[in-house]
Amino acid sequence: CGSCSQEAALLLAARSHLVAIPLSSPAVPPAPPTPADGHASNNCPRVCLFTSGKSMPLDVWFRIGDLLTDRCMAAMAATARACVEPMASEVMWVNRAIRVWQNLPGLSDSQRGGLVDAATSRAAYAARRTLLRGKRAVLLGDRREAGAMVRIVQQCGGMVVGSRTAVASGGSRRQSHRGKGADRSLTEMLRVCNILLLCKGGGQRHYLPKFGDFVTLSAAWLPASCTAGCQLPMHRPGCPSTGSSYSLPRSCIAPDGTAEGSGLCCYAPRLLEGLLVTSTGIPSRDALAATVRALGGLYTEELTGEHTHLIAAAPASGPKFDFARAQQIPVVSPGWLEETLRVGAPMQERCFPVRAYV
């Protein structure tokens, strides 16, 4: 059981119910070779644990179960009859759920409290543990938020195919992949994923390949679904924009990060969800920034290689404009944002060019 076995050994040895015997002992038959664990040295001493003549009390088995992962606990129950009763105990699963959910990252205090309140039975834990079973997710966004989403996806039984995260202090993007094919491109990852989760400042969303059988959702959908114990719909029941791929500002209710009423929110990405925008030469910069944020985008004063759009007034000039052209960042006129808001769909950048100052 890897890291769990050492803690279990210490617990049981302290209770004087186990005897630790080196594997080199003639009383112990040699075990078949196993692949080396990537996190442990091959030179680490290993011991084989045997019960003494005195059988262990049931409460000790309960404490062993608390130290093991779900998979290890199931494996033990399949091989040791003494583990069957702890495995079927509602109390053990409730305690396990509270311990896991209290340490789960990416949740608001309200969502964490809602999860702890929902820890009432084994069924409640199993419903969230299998929430994304068979699903493959790709994460696109801020490194810190994407890292928290990875933990939630794995806790809900899903698989993270890969992630593409922004690096705050550099001009390049970082791709991290899990599973086979560490050199996969974003295009290849999207071919095999079921869910694409967009975090704030996620990156080049408008240039994602237009193929693949995946649904694009706001990252807020994941903790809200985990709290609710079911996969929430893209749009709330009765939303006028049901059927749209985006959350529209006039009809959709944006999630507020609380557990209350999470089923009455829309989790389709907002019009500028995942985009990082700045501007130059715009007189009403505060109003423009407020509009970008209201549509789900992230607005900053500075321009980096991570930005997806530069909104500029014509004729455009200056260091921001020169940097955007050098980095091939789309430069658009304010009309791009106005039409996106009016039409309710992201506009093509090439239709809103900005004349350069000559």
C-alpha cells in the first residue's frame, strides 16, 4: 500500500498486535519483484508484517482503514475478512469524507462547509468520488487555479489528460501533461478529452481547434458540482439562453462561489472567459476594463506574452502596440468588444483591425 503501510505499521506495532520481520529472514518466503516506486529509494529497508497470536480488536482495523486510500482499503477487504466490517461501516466513510473534503483545494468556505454537511453516509462520499468516472479533462488557465482543479478532478474519479497554464513572470506558456504521451500538443489533448475547463486568464480560447467531442465549461462548474454531488447543467433550469455555448450577461446568472443556490447558476463560459486583455490609447479605460471583467475576461494594465488581446484606438502606436505585433497578439478596435456584447457571441478579430500610425 505504499506510503500507507508505514503509518499502519507504526500504529499496529504500538498496539503490540504485529511483529515486524525483515524480508531477509528465512521464516519469510521471498516476495516476487515489484516495480520500483518513483518516490522511494530502492535501498529502503522493507519489512513483512505478521499478526501475533492475539487477534486484533475491531477498532484497530477501523484505524487501519482510516490510514489507507480507497483503493488500498478495497484491496484489503477483498483479501482480509477482518476488513469487511470496517469497509461497510458508515462511520468510517463519513470520517473519511470529512477528512478529504476539508483539505480539498479550490473550494470557497461556503462550498467546503456544504461538503462537510453533506458527509452523512457512504453513499454521499461515493457519489462525489465517482462524479467524473470515465471523464477526461483538459485544464486551461492560471497555474494556481488549474492546480486546484486537478486535485478536484482526481478526487471526483476523473482523469486529467493535460493542462496548459500561464506563467506569470515569463513570456511563454507551460504545458503539463499526465498519462501517456508527455509530448502531446493541446490539439491532441482535445481530441481525447470530454471536458475543457476554463480558468481566469486561461489563454488562447478563440484559437482552440473546432473539433472533438468535448464540452467547454467555466472552472467554477467543477467545485459547484462536487458540492452538489451531481454534474450540474451548463445553464440553470429555465434559463432563456439554454442551448447557447456561452453565458450571456442579460439572461445568465454567474456563480458567486457559494454553496447556496449553486444549482440556479449558469456554468457555460462567459463571452470573454479565459481571455487576458489590455488596452492602449483608450480614453474610457475604466469603463472598458469593467466591461471585460463583466464578460468573464481578465483585464490588466500591463501587456505580457500571456495576453490574448490588445484593444487599441486608431491610429495605434507606442510600445504596447509594437510588442503585440512582435508577439503576434491580436490587436483589435473597441468595436470588437462592443459587438461581442451586442451580438452575444465572440467576434472574429480580423473584422476589427486597427490602423497603425504612420
